[in-house]
Amino acid sequence: MGKLLVLYSSRNGQTTKIIDAMRDEFTGYEVEMADLHTLPKKNLSKYDKVLIGASVRYGHFHDSLYTFVHTHSEQLEVADSAFFCVCLTARKPEKAEPKNNAYIKQFLAKSPWRPRTTGVFAGALKYSEYNWWQTLIIRLIMKITGGSTDSSRDLEFTDWDKVKDFARQFVRQR
Ligand SMILES: Cc1cc2nc3c(=O)[nH]c(=O)nc-3n(C[C@H](O)[C@H](O)[C@H](O)COP(=O)(O)O)c2cc1C
């Protein structure tokens, strides 16, 4: 059985929910998960595949993502690897293409590691978990980008079929 390592950076749990949905497709692999926010160092050589997923907040990924890819760039380079981003702008189909997504571009500009595959998934808006100023900022972003500013209920934009396709392709790629 192959070994697959999944590393994640998530603030409100949508990235981990996406990984949970992918797990059904990871048949034939022993899956290990680790939180990038608390993971200091990891020996990647024992894994056949490494997947990293991270969400965007205020236009940026968490610093721990960059710390990890910088300190593990050589091992990541030889691993069969993939990276995916979770953000709000990806609720628009054209922004959900990695080549058109500003956060993927930002990541590739700052990262010494070139993942073999990249993906972009739309996240969720969990107004019930946000404080008043986070709600205000999110409503502002939604207004600027032409979305709904109704914050009376939580919203999920993730395309689960796309998530599963990405996971299937990743385990198939050699
Ligand atoms: C405070 C806050 C700031 C955010 N900033 C951005 C942003 O700048 N751009 C964007 O596309 N999405 C932004 N989002 C949307 C998140 O990426 C989305 O909610 C995602 O589902 C979060 O995933 P997570 O729960 O794994 O952290 C923001 C969300 C919050 C709560």
C-alpha cells in the first residue's frame, strides 16, 4: 500500500472538509494528515505522494505554508506532489482555473517548490463563526466582487465533483 501525506492550512475547517471528501478517492493509499500550523519539520522521503491544501485569508496564505515549503523544498521537488488553494474568488468559474487564479500565482511567485499539479476550490462563508469585523470585511469583498451580501446564513460554494476529480487524478498520476 502506498503512503500519502496530506498537509493542510485551514482556519474555519473548509480545507479540511475538502480533504475529507478527497479521502474516499484515495483508495490503495495509507493516508496521514498533518496541520501545517503546528508542524515544525517532517521527513517526506517515506511518502509516495504529498498533497498540500491551504486557504486564503485577507489575500494571503498562512505564513506556515511558506515556512514549510522553503524548509522542505528539496524533498518536495522529488515527491509526487500537488497543491490546492481554497478561496472565495474561485466561486466564479474563470477564477477557479489555476492559471487565472491570483492566489496560485502569488504562491508560485513565493514558493521554491513547483507542485506537479495545482487546483483551486471555492470555499465557504461561515458567518455564524465570524466576529463582526470579519463579517463586515467578507460582506465588503462580496459586494466588490458582485456576490450576495446576505450574512444571515452560512454559504458553501465548494464544487464537490471537482474536488473528487482532482483527488482521483492525483492518485492516478505517476
Ligand atoms: C476573515 C476572512 C478573510 C478572507 N479573505 C479572503 C480573501 O482575501 N480572498 C478570498 O478569495 N477568500 C477570502 N476568504 C474566504 C476563505 O478563503 C473561505 O472562507 C475558505 O472557505 C476558508 O477556508 P478554511 O475554512 O479552510 O480556512 C476569507 C475568509 C475569512 C473568514
